[in-house]
Amino acid sequence: MDCKLVFAGNDHSLIIPYAAVQDEGEYTCVASNVHGETACSAHLHVRQRTAGVPCFAREPDSVRCAPGFSAVFEYTVAGEPCPDVLWFKGSEQLSSDARCSVVHHPDGSGSLTVQQCTEEDTGLYTCRAVNVLGEATCSAELLVLPEEHLTKKDTVLGSSIQMECKVSGSLPITAKWFKDGKEITDSAKYRSLCHENTIRKPSPEDMLKGTEVSLECEISGTPPFDVTWYKDRRQIRSSKKYKVTAKNYHTSVHILNVEAADVGEYQCKAQNDVGSDTCFCTVKLKGKVLPPKFLTKINSVTVVVGEPVELQARVEGSQPISVQWLKDKDEIIRESENTKITFMENIATLQFLRTETSSAGKYICQIRNDAGSRECMANLTILGW
């Protein structure tokens, strides 16, 4: 079995990179020490792919980074046949080279990595997934922030002055201050502070028109905090449209009656006596998700044993739609040499190339998407010779 075991402190994981039908089954994790043992189990069900146009199960997020660092756009795409994935910056197609790495895995996941970023890399990056049935595109923005520099300050003799500089990199980071080439140490005259980012970024939100949504942030650091929310760099205050809250280490903005004007970039800035930090979140508006429904349901059929037969239904609704076939309510039907399952152009088909007496029974076609599920059923009767 192709798998990987990962141990990180008290977290233990079993990773199956590319799940196959033969990986389906019951998995048990047993933990033991000198005092005893405990176990937990879970069932893995591997669903076979059905034909369909490409669609993104996970779209890449917009990225902000400092010059010299790498930016990574990650995605997951579904579709059968497996889509080809292309990346573009503007109209220019990207491919793997010394600074760009384009990776696509058989399970539909992949990434674009831009290494050693410069301000010239700032722009809109588009991911395009294509197969013989159609295509899907999505975009994300890369913003390479200008390097931070200390600015010259004038002050009155005898007063206090505070100088700040933002840095980035892998923790832990050590910061040192110098005056005229000599290192400054903490004393009655000087105080040097270095603190980590204080805000956990909210997840990107895809919103439906007319609904409500909350963007939430968790803050770490020393309270009290002064928290401000912005949309497209304009401050947000509590009103009939927005409800802004900040309590202890938690802050949120609640958006009422979502409409097209609410799409954009939201920013949360938290500040205390030591410093400040800011995080960003992009909000998108998605169209109404239509639940699946049957335009034509499967019909009951009677055939002579040994003859071929097919059950077929035509459906509609927002993609992606998944289809599952069952026999006698609880037996999941899977493809085999004698059994073919397809879902193309919104037509779900179950086909037996040669019927047997055991093929007789009640068949159920289940369809499902993010908005709901439906099912219909029919009887297959097999006559003997």
C-alpha cells in the first residue's frame, strides 16, 4: 500500500497520496504505552470519478509577500477526463523554469510557485483547467510589497521617539538596532521590542446574494487592542449594513444582506502599545446554487436473462453534481467488467452488458450537489429462459 505515516508531537496521520478503489475499507489507529492502549476507527469510501466538465473544488488564494520570498498558489480541480491545467500571468502562459514551478498531481491538486519574488511579479495570475467536455478558470492576485525602510524623523529635544520596521521570514527572528554603526542594547534610554504577527487571517468567503456572512479574526499579543476594519481601504463602522465587534482576542465584521457592492478586499488592523499587524481577506459573490432535479427519471424494465439493459436519467442543477447508484436501498453499485456507470452531459446511465438472475431488484439513482439531493427508483425484472 502506497502511504506515508506522519508524526508531529501528539498528532499522528496516515496519508494516502492517490486513493484507489482497493484502498477502501476500515482503518484503525491503535495508541499504546506501558499503562494500556486505546483505538479508534474510520471507514474510507473511495468514490469513482464520473465524466464531467472541469470545476475548481479549491481556488487559489491571493498572496502578499516581501521581495525575495516565494509565493505559492494552490488549487484542486475536478473533472473527467482529468483536466489539463495551464497558468497565465496576464496573457502570458507560464511554465516551469528557474523561477516558476508548475506542479499538477493525478488527484487534481496542484500549485504554482513563484520564487525570489520581485515587484515586477505583482499582477493577476489565472489558472485554466481544460478537458474535452469544457473548461473552467479562476484567478488570484500576487502583491509583492515594497521593502521597508526607516524614515527620517524630526523630534523635540527631551521628548520620546518611536521607530518601527516590519520584517518577514521564518521564525524565530532576531532583531538588532544600531546607532552610527554601534549596536543599541536595552537601557534606561533605549528599549527594543520585537513581536510576531498578531492576527490570524480569516478564510476567503464566497457569498450568495441576499445572505449574511461574518469575517472573523483571532488576535494574539498583549491587550488592550485597537481594532479597525476596512473594505477596499475605507474604514468600516457599525451601521445598518455592517456590525463590527471586538472583544478580548476576537474581532469580527458581520455583513448584512450581501450584494455585489460587498465584493472586494477586507482588511483588519490590530494595534497595541507594542506595535500593529494587518491581515487581508478577499470576498467574492457566487451565483445562486440550484439544487439537482430529475428531468427524466429511470423507468422499470423487464428483460430476458443474458440480455443487456440500461437505466438512464436526465438531470439538471448547479455543477458539480455527483451521481450514485444503489440496489435494494443499501448495496452501492460499482463499475466492473459487466457493469458500466457514466454521467455525461447531465445524463446518468447504469448499464449491464449481460444480465443475470441476481441482477433483478430495485435500483435507486441518487444525485447530489451543494444545494441538496434527490433520488428516484425503478425495478429491474429478469425473466428466465
